[in-house]
Amino acid sequence: MRGFPLMLVLCATPSLAQPPVALELEAMRTFRVPAGFDVSGAILLPDSGLVGWGAAGIFVVDETGAPRLLDTELAFEPRGLRILKGPGPAFEVIGVRGEHAGVGKNAADPDRMELLAGFITLQAISVPDGWFVLVEPDGETAPSQQVCFFPDSQGPREEVGIPVVRPSPPWEHPVHLSPAGRDVLATEIAAPFRTWRLRTLPEHQPQEIAAEILHRDDLVVKEMAALGFPTERTAALPALRLDRGYLLQFSELSEDRRLVILIDDEGQVIRSSTIDVALGFMVSEPDTRLLLALRDIGMREFVLYRWTWGGRR
């Protein structure tokens, strides 16, 4: 389905000394979300479809745009998913059952159910050589978040602490994880809305995780103040990697208003804009310039966008 062209970033940041760059999005396709399904994650498929998941299970949307719930009886609630090579829909899933988490092939074989015993598993992101998993120690009230890396080689897990500010009232996910190639982005939901880039250091033995801040601590808050966007009623959505820099996005909780900030690889603002659409971007594919968004227009649907760059810098 061809959509309408949509330019998201409309107003240049006053601090820019050079002509601004605009991220222009064209809606390519829409996909229905199963009725009553609360989506927590999605992955694009090579054949132009997608796989989505949430507490109710896993669904597949093919090239026709119609969703199909998998009839596999899940052994646990999905927290992250990756596509396995081979015929038909085959997945590896990190999920939770009770207080434990594990990985199961095709969502039905919990062969590592004791993987994260003692932790609350919040989210998992697949990378080419393993999994990044956001966990929180069970029973603790301190704002303690850890990201663990589990290599596919079955080696020991590595951990890094994320010093996030816990939102009030508390959220299930004080941090959003999102994929960025071989790396993962960790975005703080509450102010000051910092984003870290997490990457493994395979040259270190034992392997380590490096956490690098993408931008200065006050960058987002200052942009919000310049655009009249309230920090106290705002939650960050996942940061996404683009072919040039990063897309940061924020939702005003009391209204259908979003703030989009583009930053370059050095953490400087390229451009920022507010939009009055109940929309959040979930997945980016920099190589093909595709963005997958979840949109609510009275009904919930996925929208697949292709981006181009307007203006010059």
C-alpha cells in the first residue's frame, strides 16, 4: 500500500549554524495489529512482512498485511525474538516464566530456562553474536538496571550497570533497549533522557561491554525547553540508529504529541520537531532506510516508512 509523504522534522533548532537537514518519510505499507494485542516488540522479515510479539504471544504478518497468531503454545512470555535461518517461520525467543528466563527454539523449547534465575527480565535484543538482556535484581527497590550480554558461543555472560533515573510512578521498563547493528542502544525513559551505546569488546578476555553516552546529559532537556515540550509529563521512546546519526523520540503522556530529535554521530543536534500524531518508531534498518512505526488512529497499525534526506548540511 502506498502512503502519503510525511516530513517529520519541520522546525530547525535555533542553535544550528548550517542549513538544516530534514528527514522525510514516505509511508510504503501498513500492517494490521491483531485485535486486543499489546505489542512489545517487532522485527521486519526479508519478504516485506514482520513478526510481532507481546504478552499474548507471537504473530506473523505476511505480504498481504493480514496478521496471523502462531498456534505454538508458548512456554513463556516473550521478551525478545530473533529469526532463525531455514524454511518457514522459525524463531529463537527469550522469555520469562515466573521468576526465570530462558531461550527456546520456535518459542516452545525452554532449553535454558535457568539462564537468568534471580533477575526480573525486562527486554532482550538479538545481535549477530548473542543477546543483550535488560534485567533488574529481583526484590530490590533501588534504581538498579543491568544489561547482560549472552554470547551464542555459550560462554560466560558479561554485565554492565546502567545508572538510570527511575520514573515516578515506576514503569516496567526504566530503560528501552533497541538494536543498532552489532551494538544496542539503551534509552532512559525519564529525564534527563540519556542514551547509551552498548557494544561488546571481543578483544578483551574475558569479553567486556563498553557503555558510551551518545550525547551530553542536558541535550534533550534543552531541546524540550526551546520547543515548549514538558519534561515532567514526557517519556522517551526507543532511540534508533539511522544511516546518518540517530533518531531520538519522546511522547507527551497527556496528549498525542511527539518530539523527534535527530543527532549526528558526534552527539550534536541536526534538527528537531514536534508532531501531533500518536506514533512511535520501533525498528530501523539503516542499510535499506526503512523505519517501522506503531500508529494509533482509532485502530492500531504498523506503518513501514522509507526515509530520505532533504536539505543539505
